[in-house]
Amino acid sequence: MRNLLALVSILLLAVSQAQAQSYPNRPIRIVNPYAAGNTGDISFRTIAPVLEARLGQRFVLENKPGATGNIGAQDVMRSEPDGYTLLLAPSNNFVINQFLFKSLGYDPIGSFEPITIVSDAPSVIVVQPSLQVSSLRELQAVARSNPDKLNFSSPGAGTPPHLAVEWFGKLADVKLTHIPYRGSPAAILALLSNDVQIYVSILSAVEGHLKSEKLKALAVAAPTRLGSLPDVPTTAESGFPELVMGTWWALFAPKGTDKQIVDRLATEVRAALADAAVVNRFREMGMSVGGERPQDLAARIAAEAGSWEKVVQSIGLQLQ
């Protein structure tokens, strides 16, 4: 019996190695658990042509929004761990959601194999120009004079843009009204139409509106200023040093995916991100490229989860 089990193990290992060596031999499905047009959507479409040229297969991006990204994550979790269905998810699905929901339907650590970060972007706090404020301190003063009368949008309850403004409200001791929308484009449209007055975004999603002065940037929630927004101060310079946050988007495979496939994907994505045109495009959008090794991404998730847990507990937010 022991010899039979050993033989079966050897055969399974041989099959796994053969599959890994021939990978990929058909299109790869990428599930984005949010609406189209978000940062992950934009950043992955930027590197997809380079990846397809390197691997000789198409990458089919599928948007599957719902439940703050949990529905798309569950879909990938239940997929075959063969490298042909991957999750392209933002940081909140792995370092925030477990502190917001009683049940995610997946384990951020135990249900997936981390591959690598695609893009990393700091948050920019933007407002409706009609609000007539030029700094976070001025926004704080207006909000204190008008409790509960200023609205802010987000791509959904519990997303980083939502938590960022809630955290600002906590630090500034002001009351703001949250209005969630189905995705970033809708949340930004609400800001443009003055249905809401505040939004936290990555630069690429609002850059055109900032240039046309339809929106105004008050601060960058990062340790240093953005090169593309040299006149916009950081949150620390604005008097809120604790308000430093952004969003990264990374690739994950279902748990049990062959390590050779995971490492191959990480290597190929890293190579695509090193392409000069990709680097320049990311820089223009106010993002930096990723490319971390799988083990480094796993370590980053563990570290950031602890920080976000404190923020969520401070805000006192709980979602169903």
C-alpha cells in the first residue's frame, strides 16, 4: 500500500510538472471584482499587450462586481487551481475586508496564492470647486460649520476611498455623509455634478478633471508629493500626518496552484512592468509599478492588515 501511494504521488507530481512546463496553452481569465474603469482595470489593460506577446496567449479581463469585491473573489476561489483563472484585486480585499464583514466567504490568506502587485497608487483627496476650499484645514472648518451637510462618494461601503474619508472625519472631528456608488466612475460623476462634495481617488481617475478645473485636489495621502501634482501638498504637510493611504492592485491564483505557474506569472508580470512604455504610462497616471515576488506580497499583506485593523476599529464600521 505504501508503495502504491508513493507511485501515485510520483505520477501526480509528474503530471503537475508537465502542466506547468506547457503553461499557458489557452487564454487566461482575469477576474476583476469591481466595475470596469477602475484602477485595476486600467493598469492591467496597460500591461496586457506586453504579457500576451511574451506568453503567446490572450488575457481576458472579466469585471464581476458586488459585495465590495467579495463576489469576484469567491468566484476565483472556487475555480480550478490551474493558472487559467486569476483574481486581479485591490488591497482592501486582502487587508481590510476581513475586519469589515462578519463573513467574507473566503480566507484572504488561505484561499489564494499571491502572485505579484501590478500597480500601487497613493490617494488624492479631491473636492467640488463650488465648495471653495483650498486645503484640508479649510475643508475641516467648512465641515464643522455644516455638520452632516457635506456628502462624500465612494465606489462602495468599506472600500479604501470610503475608509479614507471616514478616517479623515475621525481625525478632523467632523461629520460627513457617505453616499456609496457602484464603482469609481459613478462616484466621480456624482462629484462632478455636485451631488457629493468630496471624493478620495487615485490620480489617473481624476487627472483630466483636475486639469480642466472641474475638480480640485487638496492633498495627496502619501509620504511625498506626486511629481505630476507638484503644487498639491501631502496630508502630513496639511496637518494630518496619520492620513496616509493608497490602493494597490495585485494578481492572485486559487490556493493549490502549482508554484512553478505562480512563479512564472510573477516573473512575466515583472518583465511587463519593466517595459519603458509601461513605466512611463504608470508614472503619468500617478501610479508606481509593482513586481514583488509572491513571498514579498504575502509579507506585505500581513503587515498592512494590522494597520488597517486599527483604522477600522477606530471608525467602528461593520458591514453585513
